Amino acid sequence: MDSNDKTEHDGKPKQPSPAVLEVFLPWACAQLQVKDSVVVTKIVQTDYVSVVGLSDRSKKKAKSKVSKVELTLDMDKDDRSCTTMRMSVASEIEPGIQIFAFYDSVDNLVQLRCDKNRHLPRIIFKILGMIIQFHPYLHTITINSGIDQTGIYEISKFLPLSHITDLCLDGTFIEESNYHILLENVNYLRHLSLARCSVNDDVLEQIASCLSYPLPASRTLSILNLSSNKITDLGAKHLSEALRSNRQMSYLNLSGNMLTDSGADYLFNTLLKFPLSFAELLASRSRHMTYLMQKNVLVMQKVKELRAGDFEKRAARRKTAVKPISTPKKDKKGVDKEPSLRSFSESKSYGNFEAVFIEKATQMAEAVLGEFHDPFDGQSTVISEGVVYSQGNNTLCYLNLSFNNLSYVSLTKLLKVLTYQKESGRKPRGLVNISIEGNLMPVMCRELQLIDDILDTGLMLQTRRYSLPKKRTQSKVGTKF
């Protein structure tokens, strides 16, 4: 009798594969005696229609097939040690832990969504960490309630082991607010959304401390959503200190906070030319020296390898070559001149080979290490009157400051920033989209018109660069109250 059949006849459920998350996760939670029932709804997206260039009326939604997998444990009245597993397909959502698993058309898990849960036990995220290696296409996790600090900690543990690029925690209030641990280790996280999470200045200080170059998150995180929180000018100052060296973040949303003109000024100053502090300059020079030392060590290693390879080639040639018979040349005194000529020729050839080895080894080392890039390198800084200035952050292209407490003062500073970035002619260009609606600003003024013109020009250049359909875009600056 087969062991699997015996297991089934004994009344024990067969262990599902961890590659089938919608079955394995409920089963594992039941085995670990999670109190609430776990309901996993599988949604398969069978079709995908691109909406680029289509009007709103012609947009088509992806077709999907929905099935729900629920696992419950029932104790039989006659034999309480007997455990049964029941799986059902239904359309209605029953009370318990609700998890939606989104699959693409070839049945790869691409997204997990934990929707409207009162509490998500830590063990669920531990299980996800154990089986994350079986789902290499999973790139998005969305949680809108029910998570606590232990859940955030478990997510931070398996992020480096996964290919997750998008993490949305909108509306997940956590008293400890340990969101910053998600950014401490090397991972693929590109988009972090913390809207409506009661993030204050102290929490933002911890998050911003992980975004300064060359920390891991400063090289990967491109989108940060902090809308509808409790951030004041002090939090904007902490964030601006990170933006001085961060050259990865391209999208920043601070709408619905408590920023004034002072907070906006901190952010705008990082987009203009600013003087480097002694600590920033020293750190940049130290990074350059470290790069040169690594490059030198790698060059010497490659030179040794090239020498060894050349020696072996010469040895092979000596074995196969036929020595020519020739009489040595003598001078007037009868002294053989051949040894001196031979030694001079060999030394000259050796010097040429050594130069070739070093040049080739340098090229090989640069291919491995790449060129040296730094936010404060020679291409990004200028020296004026003995002071080193950074040319400003030009990678932040979208900034949302709507529904704060900004005034006409911030409008004039914004115009100064856009004018500077336009005249600099650097690539990337800098701000191409900004939202300031909901602030105490005039509905119509000269500064607004100039800002609109600069942004429209930048968007047209971006449209040509990426070959998108050409059409007149609406103004990207709003001033609604």
C-alpha cells in the first residue's frame, strides 16, 4: 500500500505543496493552531489590455476568475484525534482572516492582498517567509489593517529573500511605528506606501535616516507615499537631509500633512545648488578612496592572472618552436655581441608586455566594479570661491504637496527651483510634475502661469523621449482651496 494512500486512509490530510499558496497557507495555519479561520481567495487574471493611449471610455478591465479556498478543522464526536480538511469554492466572504492571492495568466502568484482584517497573527508572516522562495514572481503585498510591529518585523526578514518591489501599508496604524526596519537591509523594495499610518516627525526621522546615501534603501527605493499623516516642518527637514545625497527617489507624496512654507523651503533647497558640509565632503572623498583601493587590488589580481597565462603560452611555444642555426656576431676584439643585444631586446619586450597587462587588467577591473558614481562626485559639484557646492537633487521628478498650509511664498520658491533646473540642462531634468492644490495660494497669477509653461515643456520632452502618444497635457499645478 502506498504511503500517501495510507496517510489518507488514516484520516490525516495530505500535506499540500508550498508552491500552491492558496492551499498551503490555510493548512499550515491550521497545523499551527491559528485561532481564526484563514480564507484565501484566488484571483486569476486571464487577460491584460494596455490602456496607454486609450480614452477613458475605451479602457478595458482584465478578466478574472475568482475562487475561495478555506481551511477548517473539525473534531469528530466519536474520535477527537481525527482531523479533516475541507476545501470549498464560493463567492461570498465569510468571517476570518481574508487574503487575496492574485495570479497572472500563466498561474504565477504576483500579488497578495490582506483586506479588512482585525488582526493578522505573526505566524502568518512567518509561514510566508518560509515559502517565499517558491514564489519568485510575487512582487506586491498590500495590507490595509490588522498588522502589528511583529508582522512588520517578519516582513523585513523575508524581504531580502524575495523579489517584492511594492509594499502598500496604507491605513495600518502601528503604535510602535517600526516601519523603518523595512528599509534597513538590502532588498528589491522600490515602492513603499504609508498613507494614513499616523506617521509623525519622529517616525519620519527614522525612515529618513535609512534613505541617505550610500545606505541600501538609497539605491533601490524610488517611490515613497506619506500622504495623510502628521508630518510637520521638522519632519520635512529630516527628509530634506536625506534628499541631499539620495539620487534614487523619483516620487514623493506629502499631501494632507501639516507643512508650512518653512517645510517646503527645506525640500526646495535640496533641489537647488547648496554648499556641502565638511562631513559630506569627507564622506564622498572616503568613498572615492575606497573605490580606488578596491580597483587597485583587482587590477593587481588580474595582472597576475594575465602574466600566468602569458607564461604558459610562451612555454608551449618554446616546446614546439625549432631553434634556428646561426653564428654569433663578434666585434673587432672577437667578443660575442649577441648576449647584450638579446638581454636588451628581452627587457624592452617585457616592459611592453607589462604595460599591456596593466591596461588590459584596468579595463577588466572597471568592467567588474563599474565607473565610480557618487552624489557629490566631480560631475555633480562645482567649486566657487573655495567652497564646494552640489548642483542639487535632479532625480526627484514628482512632488505632491497638496492640502498643506503653503502660501504664495512657496509658489515663488517653486518657480525659482523650476527655472534653475531648466537652465541647468542636466539629465535627468528634475521636477516635471508637482501638485500644490488645496493650499492658500492665488487661483491665477504670473508665477502660476510660468510654472505651468515650464512643466508643460518638461512633459513634452519626456513624451518625446519615451515615444508616448503626443497630446496636450493639462496643467500639473493645482491651486484649489
